[in-house]
Amino acid sequence: VSVLYWSLRIDLMALKVLILGGAGFLGSHVTDRAMKEGFDCTVVDSLQTGCMDNISHHVGHPRFHFINHNIAHPFPPAILATKFHQIFHLACPASPVHYQADPVGTTMTCVNGTNHVLQLALANDCPVLITSTSEVYGDPEQHPQTESYLGNVSCTGIRSCYDEGKRCAEALCFDYNRLYNVKIRVARIFNTYGPRMCFNDGRIISNFLVQALRGENITVYGTGEYTRSFQYCDDLVEGFWRLINHPTETGPVNLGNPEEYSVLDMAKKAQALVPGTESQIVFLPAAKDDPKQRRPDISKAKAVLGWEPTVPVAEGLQRTLTEFKSRLAAESNAILPLYVQCNPLLDISAHVPAEFLSKYNVQPASAALVAPEQMPIYADLESQSDCTYIPGGSGLNTARVAQWIAQAPNGSFASYVGCVADDKYGNILKSSAERDGVKMLVEYTTAAPTGSCAVCITGKERSLVANLAAANLISGAHLDTERVKNAALGSKLFYLTGFTLTINVDYVIKVAKRARAVGGKFMMNLSAPFIIQFFGEQMEKVLPYVDVLFSNDDEAKVFAQVKGWNTTDVQEIAKLAAALPYNGTHGRLVVFTQGSNPTAWATTTESGLVPVKPIEASKIVDTNGAGDSFVGGFLAAAAKGRSVERCIEVGNYAAGVIIQHDGCTFPAVPEITA
């Protein structure tokens, strides 16, 4: 008996399961089940929409292995060399917010990714469960939907990357089955909810519950008459288990809850689950191509798998609410990590006489790029007795001020990405910023020296001469390094200046998509009139991703002029900017500073003015860093979940402190709490 027991035990321990997309909402629950069953589990996830927090409780277990990989690309040798006994394929963005953020990538995951998975299943001669979707039925004309229904799907709409991608994935599955006898198991998933859902993925249950818990308005798109069915995640995983272990059933098999609810009914349930919530149900325009009804016929699942949902919706919602409460409480006590990307410059500053400016043909109170004949100006400034070095560039100023206001432990809050050289200026810039608490994730180039800016102070005037050099040379390869990707994946606030548009707009969009993938907020600054005037095409590509847009009043007026808006009223411009095309879920906020005049802000539904505390003219030393510092203060307060008005108040304070100092410098401790 003991020999038989150990024989069976060894066989069980040898069974290896591959879970693709295993760090996602559903994938993590499949991982939990596989670990509980005693499998040796390899989880593969690109972390585009998955999250390591979902599977962190397995890290370090001898039967758990994680590989960061995008299945749209060929599998790495570690996967190809392993003999797997079962494969679960859940790898694909599944909510409109995520799959529409990168539609080409979504299609490639569905098609190329599924092809790679099927080739692996063929090589391993093992069952492979492919997660398809009820979206293959499109906007159905049959109700409820049976597996034999061919669907009513648009192949050109904004959802087609996912809908048609999954249909193509199913076609590949059945061709591999017919041609090579691959043991496919195709599951068509209907709306599923439960713990670990992403808060800002645009899905009905997560949106409604989070809004109710936060006391925000519950947003219903359209009239709320559209219907959906909702199944709890544990029920779905049980369906997966029965399907992949069935000896012959290939599918497709509908897995969903045949109980049907209108979207408005579900909004009311969410509202009722949170007694005392201040949330009101509000109606917004209907989403494009959104199906009017969705309900599965699960006769096949009952007959073939002996499966049907067992968790009542009321119970599942309560379980989900409990987990959401816990996560929200943890977030409220934490500071949201900040990712900043810009073009770093080392400010070399000194007081000089007017003759110094004449010597280098520098106009008083000007800002210009360095000419070849002006290059000696930097060494000349360094020879001045009061020369100081200040890590700068617009975005680095913002990151330093945000860290100062937040007073977070060094390296724990603000991460900065840029390019420098391994030279004197680069080492000063990096070490100085790190002393200020910023985590510096810089790329080192050998193609140019570290960017620098000569700050020539004559009286109260500052004349700037910039040598961008390495600052303009950040590469796409650096953005794809593990340390930069991990910083982005771990962040919730993302800030880029408009100056980043001058390098490569694709780099900016890459960061914006990463922000979308983690449910973060992507923020940008118009930064300078020339950005608006000469990089308009790049800006138009990025603006739909921008959750928060900053600028000063001069830049706002240029923006309005370029847009053809017949107004110079800054608050009105903010309202118009808030209404520009937008592909996010947070709702766009626009914030425009106006010097000593009140700071204007607007969303599509609200607007306001926040006064600026007056500062005596005699105390103002340098206004160059005011805008950067305002954003730094705003971000520090936003990272602690403060209201728009409070974020602006903190931003106004930060700007007021900085303009009373030389360059972007500040006292050790702020007199305000974010």
C-alpha cells in the first residue's frame, strides 16, 4: 500500500501546468486552484494587465515559477524545454479599456499568441484550455446565446480587435484539432466578477462597487436597460477544471450565469450594498458598439460537464465587496507611487556681471539652445566662486519637489526616467537627485555628454543657455529594461512633460499604455508654446490618453489659438480641453496656473478656481521653476488621494516656496502636509 501511495504521490508531484496570463484577475484564481491541487505551476504573464500582487502569496513556493513574457512573441527556451501536462491560456487584455488601449497588440495576442500556445500543446501532446469569450456573439440577435449561434459581430468597430481576435483564435484551435489532433478545450466566458478585479478596468461590477465605496457617482452608460449575466469567479474556475479534464469535449462551451440583470439593476444593487454611500446613479452617453443583451444558454455545460453556477449573485457581490474594501483601505493608507519621464539637465548656476553675458552673446532674461561658439560658457560658470549645481530639467524638478512635499522615504515614491552620460555632470545630477530622494532610472549613453543648462544670474534676471546633448537620446530599449518596466508596473501616477514629444511620440504612448494597463493616471504638461505650435501632430496622438493636463495661462492661450477656439478666458479653455477626445475611465481633469491669479481647473462636469496666496514682490527670486514645482506639489497630494482643490492648494504652496529661492531649491521640510 505504501509503495502504491508514493507512486501516486510522485506522479502527482511530477504533473506540470502552464498558466498563461496567470497574474491576471481570472488567471490568478486558476493559479490558486492549480497550487491547491498540488500541481507544479509555471505562470507566464507580460504584466500588461496582470499584477504580481495577485500571485505574491505563491512566490517562493517550490512548486511555483513565474516568467515575464508576452505570448505574442515566441516562447523562451525555459518554456520550450519543459514537459507540461496541462495548459491554460488566459493571456489577453479582456476589458475594453485595456484591449482598446493597444488594439494591434490585442489582435496579435489573440492570433500569434494562440498559435504559439497551440504549437506548444502539440509538442507536449497535452490538453489546452483556450479562454474565448461571449464577445464572439457580438450584439446578439439570438437570446439566450447557444454555442451554435454564429454571432452578429462588427469586424471594423473599436471592439473588433478583441471580438474578431477571439473568433480567429477559435478558428486556429479547431484547425489544429482537425489537422493535428491537438486536445483543445474552448471555453466561452460570460461576464465574470470577484476579488482581484482591476478597479479601473471599465467593467460593470468593479466600476459600480468602487464608485459606491468611494462615494462617487455611479456611472451608467446609456439608459441602463442593456442586460448582462454575472458569474462569480470560483464558479468559472470549476467550469475550467471540468472542461480541461474531460476526456473528449473540445468545446466551445458557454460558461456563465443564465440569470439576467439590467445594468441599471446592478447599479442599484451596488448602491444598496454600501449603506450611507453618497453615490448617486448618473447616466452618460452609451459606449460605442456595446451589446444590448448578453445571456448564456448553458445546456451543454450542464449535460457534458455537469456544471452550473452555484454562488448566488448576492453572495458573490458581498465577497467581492469585502475584498474591495480591504484593498481600498490599504490604498488609502499608502502613497501612490509616481513615475516621471523627461529630459534631464544639470543646472550650472552662478551670479555674473553684464559683461559675462556680452562675452557669450547671451541676451538678458532669455532662454536659448547653446551655439557652438558658446560652449566654453559652462566651464566659465564653474570658475565663478558661487557656482552651484542643481539637478534640473522640467520633469526632474517636478519629481524632486513631489518627493520633498510627500516626505516619503528615499527611493520609495518618485521614480525618474531619462538619459545622461557617465561623466562629471551625469554623476553630479544623478547623485544630487538621489540625495533628494528620487529613484533615478537613467540610461547611460556614450553618444553625447550629459545635458546641462548655464544659469547666468544678473541681478534678479536669469539667462539660460541649454545644451540638451544626452537628454535627447533616451532609447526605446531603455524603456523596455526590467527596472523601467517594473517601475511603471508598480506606479499609479505617471507624469511626462511636453518636452518628451520632441524625442519620439511612440515612447510617450508606450508609457501612457502602461499607465492604462495598471489603472494609473497619465498626466502631461503642455510645457512651452513651441511644443504646442510645432509638435501638434505628436500631441494629438497622445491627448486621448491624458487623464490630467497641466499648463500655465500663456500656454493655454496658445493651445486655444491652435485649436481655433475663439476665447482667451483660461477657465473656458480648460473646459474645452477637458472635452477633447479621451479614451480613459478616470475622467479628464485640466489644470491651468495663472501666476498670482487663481488656478483654474475643469472636468467635463465641474470647474473651479483656487486662489493663490500673495507673495511680496521683494521676496520673489526666481520664477523659472514655478510651473514644475506646482505640478510636483499637486502630484504629492494626488498620491495621497486628496481632492482636486487640495491638490491645487499644495501645488500653489510648492510654487510659492520655489520662487523665493535660487533655482529649484527648497528647505529641508515643507510647512504644509500633502
